[in-house]
Amino acid sequence: MNASPFLQVTDIEALYGQAILALRGVSLKVDEGAIVALLGANGAGKTTTLKAISNLLASERGALSRGSITWRGEATRHLDPADLVAKGIVQVLEGRHVFPQLTVEENLLTGGFLRRPSKRRLREDLDRIYNWFPRLKQRRKSRAGLTSGGEQQMVAIGRALMARPSMILLDEPSMGLAPQIVEEIFEIVAALNREEGVSFLLAEQNAATALRYATYGYVLEGGRVVAQGTAEKLNQLEVLQDAYLGAANGASGRRALPRASRYAQV
Ligand SMILES: Nc1ncnc2c1ncn2[C@@H]1O[C@H](COP(=O)(O)OP(=O)(O)OP(=O)(O)O)[C@@H](O)[C@H]1O
Ligand SMILES: [Mg+2]
């Protein structure tokens, strides 16, 4: 097997505005071809971890203050986000950022330009995305801002795929979407993984769904990894059996998020 994992995060600490310590020694790895879940409630540090990996913290006045990240054995510290995209890591930001005034197709095209492809190649890439997301083909001339939340999430993932990544950092794809659409999106993620070998690091509060697709997972709380293991093992954790880890902060009277010590059995 590979000597070094595809993506290796070692003991990282992240600060915002030189004062707020958002990550406190997070380590994780993603092997080539894997789907790994990064679980945790609101504010646990999932987005910060993904942004640390794709070197987007600086745009939030954040920075890594300790630790290291390597991608295929190479330290990423000095690469800018565009270099990382060129090397195969693409992040799909939380909250499905589409350009609302552009059409679905124009949005997808913005994801393809970095490689300076020929027109023919762009066309092929678009067809490939439409093949994965037939709904987007139907909606290709619609303004992205007028499409449904699920379609916007598909646009965001499709745009990432235009860069032909080998790994996608996917931040809360299920957020605010109906269960049926979430299922549809996760099925496409699974198919991309199976058929094209795309690896995923999947940040989710929706632990139950994420663990049906991931083979391995990490649970973050207060900027630390408080549990990790195979999906099967994490599924047995009582504390993860509520669908949403964010239940503690959320509405709907779900069970409160327990203390880190509750994870000790993993
Ligand atoms: N731009 C920022 N400036 C200052 N603090 C931030 C910033 N972004 C996040 N934080 C803080 O860092 C911590 C981790 O936040 P992060 O967004 O990584 O959590 P998360 O797990 O993605 O949460 P959610 O599920 O709500 O998206 C939180 O305490 C949050 O308030
Ligand atoms: Mg987040």
C-alpha cells in the first residue's frame, strides 16, 4: 500500500484574528479512494479544518499556528488555494456558494477555467457533469439563484468537479435540504467515489447519513478530535445515534450534545 496517505493532517492548531483558538491539535488522514467523515456540532471546527487544508484560512484572518498538512507527501503550507486546486484538492464551501446571477452552466464553467482547457475539453467536462447530475442539464439555462437548494448544492459540487479533482473537501452538503435530496446528493458522491475514484473528506453535522457513505470518521468537539474509527464503530456510539450532532444547539428538542468523555469507548 501507499507509504504516505493521500492527505495527512498532523496536530494542527488554528487561530482566527490571533486570538480565537479554533483547532487544538487536530490530526486526521484520508487514504486514496476513501470517503472520510468529519463530524461535529456547530462550531466544533469542521469548516476550519477544511479551510486549513485548502489554505483558505488567511481569507478569514485565520492562520495555522502549529502542525503540518501534507498532500501526497508534499507539505502544503506554501501553496496557494489555486495551486492546491491544480494539484487535485478542491473545496466545496459550506452554504453552496453559487453565482446567483449566472446560469447553472455559467457557474459550472467557472470551475473549469483554471486548467485553461480548450473549448472542446470544456464541453466534454460539462457533459460529464450533466451525466452525473441530469437535473443540472435540465436547468442549465436557469439563473443559479433561482434554482432549488438541492440544485445549488449540485451546482457547487459540479463546479468543483470541473477542475477534475482527486479529492473533494465537501462542507455540510446536507445543510437545509430535504432528506430525499440529501440522499440523491450522497448517492452521487458515492458513485463518483466508486466509479471515478474521487476521494472525499465530508464535513457533516448529519452523522447518521454521513456514516452510511463514509468508511471512516472523526468526531470533533471544541476544536479537538474526541473520537475516531470505522463508520461501523462510530455508528455504535450512542451519542452519534441522533441524526444531527448539532442537536444541542438547534431547535426541535433533540438530545443535548454530551461531553467529550462520553466518547471514551472508542
Ligand atoms: N472567521 C472567523 N473568525 C473568528 N472565529 C471564527 C471564524 N470562523 C469560525 N470561527 C470560530 O471557530 C470555531 C470553529 O468554527 P467552524 O466554523 O470551523 O465550526 P464548524 O464545525 O464548521 O461549525 P458549523 O457546523 O456551524 O459549520 C467556532 O468557535 C467559531 O466561532
Ligand atoms: Mg462549518
